[in-house]
Amino acid sequence: MIFPSNFSYFPLFFAILPILIYSEEPPHHEDVDHIEEIEVEETQVIITTTKHGPVEHLKIHIELVDIEANKKVNPVDLSGLWLTITRGRYTIPFLRPDTWYGVRFRSENVINGHTVIHEDERLIKTKPREDPNNLAVALMGPLPTFPVFPPTLGVHNEHGPQLGLGHPPPPFGQPTGPTGLSGLNSNPHGSILGQHGLAGSGPVHPQPYPTGPGYLGPGHIGTAGAGLQGLNEGPNSLNGPQHPSSSHPAPKPDHGSAHSGPDANAIDVKMHRSLDGVENFESLYVTVEWKADQEKRSNLTTGVVKLRVICDNSETKEEIKLKGDEDAVTIEITMDQKYDIEEMDAAKHQIKAHITPLKCHKICWTTDLVLSSGFGDFTKHLGSECKEIPGSTSTTFLRNVKKVSVIENSLSENELVVETEVLESEYGVVTLLLQKLGGNETEEPIKKTFDTASSNGRFVVPVEDDAIYAVIYNYVKTKPFHYTSKANFLVESPAVNSTKPSKPLVDVSVIPTSFDYKHDKKDSVLKPEPPFLLIRRSPHYSHNDLLVKIEPFCNETEQKFRLEDRYPQHQVDAVQFLCGLNHHMYFCDKNITNWPKCDSTLCFSTSVLIGLDSFEADTRCLNMTQHFPPLNASPSKNAPLFFVCVSLLAVLSRRF
């Protein structure tokens, strides 16, 4: 026998074939039957499913749980021949009207040698019973206006729509009664217990079911008003949750109706900024409430809303549970805000704030309806929604500090008094923190807090006599939005029978204390140093750094210098000032005869530095003429007597 020349390719083919067989991916649960829709009626439900895979090894298990009665309805278990006839449409009869049922569906099949299982859970509610007065219309439709034969109850006739009593019975498998319990229906779309049909209505063929308010299939998102669309508001709002093992595409919505209209048991979710009639421009509230009245709700029902606050680099989750006996639940969501402040009226201290979320800009939520039973919880997904978090705008008046002083009260005790004003009634807090300077470093500061709503704007704190305090004024306005301002003061509590403390922050003295230098001495003789004003930190405040600011003096610019441990004192040149008074003095430049006249007043302010804060005292002024000794510019025979008098009258040191 002669083989073809390409016979050598056969081994290669058989080597590739196992690779192709074993490279097939195992089937998934999407490859077995799934629920497409559930039609809900008064006393029965019709479950329509897909038809995936062969029927030989298919097994279907359906069970219903009467949640209010806390019992199971007889389960449906089908396989083999039964599914050959009824696959894809299953009717569960003998249910109670106006009742919540939990549905558990399980399909199992063997595909390519693999066992594939799919499970699903749904929550439905049967329709309420029709008005007895309209029962005939519900069963037979509108009555005709001419005489006809009475309908044949449960008798199917292929030759006419209606025949009288006594006609032959229908063939096996055709419906014989309102519930179609005559046997198996040969129609592939029939139910497991017979095709449902109206009495005497003729053959029943599968037709598209009308969209009605019934069970909601998963995967449909809808909204209603400001919140989520609730139960039974049309096919796009009805959503049934899948079993955790399910990830197949969302089936069509199930049709049915709740007993009290499309809004029965529906949940409304809304965002708002007003609580109890009070507008809050910073807080965001989320309220979950039932749309139906309490008498129309079941205590077995719980609404579950899962919130997600989405921020720039994070996400916060919160779950809200609304029980059946509760009307509404409100939670507050706090977040960092961004404030854009705009000054409206500087004289009245009026501002406008544009408030927007700093990092979190969106809130999303899903809404579920959960009914509990002794056989587990059943959930109906109502919908999902996302909303941007809006900003807000508000105007207000700020509290202004009018005066800070230390006064003596009626008990001869010193008090710090901070007087403020605001052009509206407000909610806020003022805190005064007083730190006594000098002495013991471990001494605790004095702290006192005031409620501005119950205050007249005058804030008083007792202080010790003969002391200096660094004061922090902290003002927090809480409504309509938070606004914080801070001010630092340095206050001096005078000593008894005085207007000043006995220990000032700085000591001021002049050098030299007398002008007794003789002008007729030779130039080779060492002359005394030029005069100056010496400002030195007081030893009593050696633990505090001081900042001294001297206002422009004698055509010089403003001077600033710091008194600290390394440089506890500073010299201020007085030559120009004194030469302007008498240019013949020994320290004056003889080549300058026209010295400018300076103001005799020198003003300076002292600030205490504590950490990053600066506490500034009131500005003080000195008369320089009074601090320096009298000037004697020309030599004379009476010079010795003159300098004796000067030495007796000179002020060696002045302290401030």
C-alpha cells in the first residue's frame, strides 16, 4: 500500500489536537440559565429564564419564602423530561395576595464535562386582591351588549373563542381552569403546571408582557425627584440584586405592582444644608426617608443606603439603615472647606464668603430594600446615583475690637477690659489667654472663654497689680459660617498709686551724664565719647526677647533692633539732636555751622516675642531735652562753677 506523500503530517495533526481540546476555557456561570424577568400577579408569579446549554443534565430549583409568615412555599425541582417541556417559563401558584416573598433560583448544568452552577435571589411582592365588584371584569373582560353563550370554564376550543357547556374536553396538556392545572402544556413557553389563561379565552400564546410596576430586575438605575426612584416606578427603576456569585449581564426588569401604588415602600435620598429650619452653609446633610406613610409599611422592611464620599485621593463610606418604623434618618457629613473671603464694607466689617469643598466634590449612593425572615434576608436593589457637592455663599458682619485697657473696679482691683462691637446678633466664641511676663516661667496662663450670643461685647478678666501681660484675643464666629481672627496685645497693669508698672520692659539712660569737658584743652587730649541714648532690656524680663521700634527721629528712618541675651542693650546716637541745639559743643563737627533742628520728642514701641507671636505695647515718647544734661559750649572763667552746678542738676539715669 502506497501512502500519500503528505502522510508525515498526520502525527503533527494528532499532536495539535489535544492542545486544542485542553486549551478550551472552562464554562462560566453565565453559560447556564438565568432569570430574565419575574411577572408578579395576585396569587402567582411567572419566572422567565434564558436557555443556555443542553437540557439533558439541566437541574432547576426554585423556592419562595413567605417573609411575613416566615415559612417556605413548596419548592420546585425540575430536571430531565420536565425541563424538555417547560424550560424557560416557570409558574409558582397558590401565593397570598399583597405579600412579600423572597425568591431563590438555582440552575445547574454540565457543559463540556464541567458542572456549572448559578444562584440568584430576588425580592418581590404580590399584587393586592382586586375589588370583588370588578372580579368578573378581571376574569372575563368587559361584558358584551348582546346575548352570548356563557363562557366555558377552563375549556379550550380551537374552532371558536367561546362555546357552551358540554363540549368535549380539550386534549391532554391544554388548560382547563383559571390556574391551568390540567397537566403539562405542550407549548414550549408554558408553565410547569400548565399555561395560565383566562376562562374561555382560547389558546394562549406568549406575548410581550406589559411594562408595569412590579419586581425590579438588577442593573437598572433610576431617579425620582431629588433622591432615588423607589420601588415599582417602572422598568428603569426596578433593580433586583444578584447573588454574590452572579456577574452575568443584568436581566430585564420584572413586572408587578406593590399594593399601595408606585411609591409604596420607596426610599427618598436627598442632600441639603438646612436642618430644623436653620441654614448651615458649611455642613452637608443626607436624609433618607420613606415615601409611603407608616401604616403602609412593614416593620420587617429596612432601607439600606450606602454612601460614598469621593475625594481627590481618598474615598469615605457610610451606611444608613432606615427601619420600617422610622420615618427618616439624617446624618451630617463634615469635610474640609475652601473659603474665598470678599470684603463688602470695611467700615462695617462686613464680608462675603464663597464656601466650596476643598477636596471632596462628589457623593454617590446605592439604595436597597431589605426584608428579613427566618430563612435569611432578601434584598431588592432600588437604584444608584451620584451628585456633585454644591458650594454655598453667605454674608455676615465680624466683631471688631474697639478698646483694650486695664481699669480699677469698685473693689480696687485691676481688670483687663476688651470692648468689642458687631452689627448683628451672632453665634461665636471669644477666648482671652493671658501670660504674665517676668518672674516664674512655669506659671500657667489665665484662660477665659465668652459666649458672644449671651454677652454685651465687653469681656473682663481680673489681673494682678504691677504686672505686664501678653494677651491673645481669639475670636471664632460659628454662624452662618466659621470665621476665625486673632489679635495680640501687651497690657500693663499699674502699680498701686501709680499709672505704670514699677518694672518696665526697658530701661532708658543717657551717656554722658554731664558735659564737663574743657574746650581749651589741646587736641592731643583724649575727648569723651559722643553722647547717646542707651536702651537696655530690664533684668526682670531676661527670659523674653524684645523688639524695639523707634519712629523716624532727626531726619533718620525708622529703626528696629532686637534685645536678647547676646545683645541686651542698644545705643541711639544723640549727636545730631544735641548739635542742633548747640553746635559749639565739643562733639560737634566744627566744619558744620548749620545743624538741622530736630524735634525734641523721640517715640518708640516695644514688643515681646513669644514663639512666633509678637505682643506690642503702646507707643511711648521721651523728651530728649529733659533727659540730657544742660549744654555748655564756650569756655570761661566761670566754667568750673558752671560745671559744678551741672553736675549737681544732671540726671544720671532715667528709667521707664
